[in-house]
Amino acid sequence: MCAVNSYLTLSFGIMEEGPAIAALFFFAMFVRSAKKITTSEMVIVATMGSAGGSLGFISNFFAAQAMIAAKTGATPYTIWDMTIFATVTSIIGLISVILLRQILIIKDAELPEDERLPWVGAKAVKGMIDPLLEHSAGSLQPRYLVVFLSVAILYVIFNSSGVGWFPEVGMITLGGLSAYSAGIAFSPFVWGGAYLMGFRTCVGFLVGGIALLIMAPYLPRPAAPHTYVWPGVMFLTTAGLTALAVNWRVIGSAIASLFDVKGGHDDDPIMSKRTMLAFTVGGVLLTTGFMYFNFKLGLTIIVTMMVVGGLLLNLIATRVAAQTYFNPARVMGILLMGINALVGASNVNQSLTGAGFVAGSGAQGGNLTNDMAYGFWYRVKSSWQFWTQTSTVLGCALVAAVAFSLINANFVLSLDAEGGLAAPVAKIWAIMGLLFDPESAINLPPFAVESMWIGGIAGVVWALLESRSKIRRFLPSSIGFGLALILPVFYDFGFFAGGVMMFYVLGRYLKVKEVSLNTLAIACIVGEGIGGILQAGLKIVGLLPNG
């Protein structure tokens, strides 16, 4: 999950659902075994999948740091640096889970049912586990998974960036649109991701792609309009911040809950108070030591990141995600970068560590708390989930570091290049980091400032309209639209085509069952990630041409 997510988040800015995927793979492997699969086993495996998915997201920080290093001449992180950073930030995220579970799950369960958090993501995982266990005897899902996964992996290895047998994109030549990279991507992830993101997001990609085509003739690189990232970066930033502001009651409740952590009977504590104290003190000291000596950060910045990023922003982000399914990690990274700059970060790399801290601690803490929610519903011991995920941190951190190094060696990751991986989240963080640093002397292209103002205002207005339920269902998703401005047009149209195929052709017209569509989507997503990693490995050993 970790390596796959690293590749996917740098390719599309989106990650797959680790818990649901891990649960489905486990089910497919053991459904025919003599021993019946238990609910507890599915929950623990889903939690481990979440752990791998969590640390895949930190590749965005590694990529942003590499982009800035290439632009400023700074020293990029080594595999050792990346492994340490991912490990210690994850530990802070795990520490936060102890408090988040008490506030958002245990105390929440004692509220009247209509006042409880909906836990949209946790319910989605439960919605995957329940039908699998209910129909395990005659399920065809394992066979579907193997077939679709194999096809997706082989396609990625044998497409035009690998062996060269199959095209990656079908260009749209009508009216000369192919000159502006208009086309439809055949990427498995595009088709599978479209289903999991929902059709409204797919429409957002379509509208964003059309917007890029309209702008393309007036941009410095008409053939690659997505490389003019300025309006898209600011649109996503302001839309995300506005979504947080609109949910001010949720944020206020989250902050208020910090001062009322007593109460809430917990008959299944994660650990004893003595163990909790030792784990917390040890984790804080370990993180402080490595951040101070290895990454040369001041104590003020370190403490600020642990308190604001590791606790406050984690609490806000997790609660917002529980209520809205909107994960504000991208925006939280920008907020902590700005806070770092305010408390004394002396250069862009020190500011950027704020985004990395959110990627490590926030993803780990938020995802595990979400896992704890469905574990609580299934009455699985919280200590099993917590220590299982904790045991994966070091291994996943190393995999994340190696996977990023492999990707960075075989794909272009740059703020300026036309080709290579899109890496939209990494570009957002890198650009905002440079803007926060008065000494970076970033050279903006023509009309960049004005386009950021336009994109920023559009993001605010869009998010405000999206917050109204009566309007939202008629409005394309802001996340889809914003990402579309940073991804190549053929990916934008590919997401829309994938949505039409999955929701309407297969789902509505051919009456394919939802559980089978989920299996197909997951196979496409995981197949893209595994195929991309295998393709890079084959290039390194010389079995495929590099480039």
C-alpha cells in the first residue's frame, strides 16, 4: 500500500483507500481456506492497509523538498533522512490518536444518536467488509480481483512508457485540440479512481479540463497548459481554507473538546496510563532529538509543529473528515508552513517541514482514528489496532523512502518541466514554501500573480456555493476542478470518461452490482500503482528502456 500510494499520489494527487483495499485482498486470499474469516481479522488487516496508505502521502513532501532543492541548490534528503522523518512524525501522529479516540469516538458514542459524528470514511470501510463476510461462501470477487488486477498491471508495464505495445492516451484531434494535450487517458487508476471519488468529482475534472483548453492558447506553454500551475494552486488553497471556515462550528467544537477530555467511559483503553506516559515522553524526545540534530530545526519550530500540527490541526482535520469526508491535509500543510515561517523558519526548507509534519503525523493520526471508529463498532480491541499499526511504521517509512527514491530516479519531478509526474500536491507545497520565503527570489511567469488572485477568488466563491446543499448537487466538485487545473488535460477527460463508464455504462445500463464495481475499481487502482513501481524497477535493471 505504501509504495503503491507513493506512486499514485505523485501521479494524480490522489490516493486509494488503503483499508478497503487491504480488506478485499485479504478476503480474496483466504476466502477458500478451511477456517472462516472473522470480523476481527478483516478489521486488523484494514487497519494495516491504512498504515501503508498513510505513509504513501508523505511522498508529496519528499517530492516538494526535491523540487525546491533542484531550484535552490540545497541538498536533497537521503533515504536515511526520509526514513527518519517519516518515522518520527508518524510517532507524533500515533500519540495524538490516544486523545483523538477519547474525544471523537468514546465521548461521541455517549451522545444522542442524531448528534454523533457520521464517520463517513469509516462507514465506507464497514460497507466493504459487511457484504464480503455475508456472502463469502459463493463470492466471485476474488476471481474478479485477480483477473482485473493482472490486466491492469500488465497494461501499465506494456504501455508506451514501458514496453510500448499499448498507447497511454487517445488524443482528441477534433479542431486541433490535441495541440493542447486534449485526449483521454487509458490509465487504470483514472477509471478506478473515478468510481471511488464519485461522479460529481468526475464532472469537476471535465470542467477543469475545458478551462485549461480555453486558457491554453494564451499560456507560455500551450502544448502543456497544466504546467501553468498558479491559478490551480491558489484555487485549491483558498477553496480548502474556505471549506474549513464554513465548517467553523466543527472546528470550534474540536478545539473546545480539548478542554473537556474527561468523561466518556472506556472499557477498552488502548494502553495503561503508565505505558501512555512512557510512549508519549519517549516519542516527543525522539522526535525533538532527530528534528534538532538531523534536520537543524530550532526548538521553537519543533515544539510548534508538535503542538499545532501534531495535536490541534490533527484534531480539526480528523473531525472535519469524520463529518464531511473532506480531508484537509493539503491545506493543513500550507497552514503549518505559514506558522513555521511566523515562528522563525529561516528558509524555505524549514518552512516546508510543516507540510511534511502534517503529511506524517496528520495522515497517520487521522487514518488510525478513522480505523478506530469502525473497530469500535465491531468491538475489536483498540490495543490490537493501535499496536498493529505502530509495528508497521518503521517498515512503511523505509518503503516510502525507497519507493520515492525509485520514482525520483525514473520519472521527472519538477516545478517547470512539461513531462514527468504531475505531483499536484507536491507542487502546491513547493510553490507556497517559496512564496513564504522572502529570500527565495522565485521568478514568476507573466500574469502569474493576477492568475493566482483570480484562482483564489474563484476558490472562495466555489467553496461557499458548494457549502449549500441545494446548490452543491448541481455544482462540479471543487477538488476535481482544482486538481484538473494542475493535471494534464487527457487525465482530466479520462477521469470523466471513467466516471461515465463506471457509473452509467456498467452500473446503470449493464446493472453490474456495486460490490463488483468496487472490486473492479480497487483492482484498477492497485494495478496502476504496482505496475508503475514494477516498470521503474525493470528500467533500473535494464530490462526496459529508461525514458
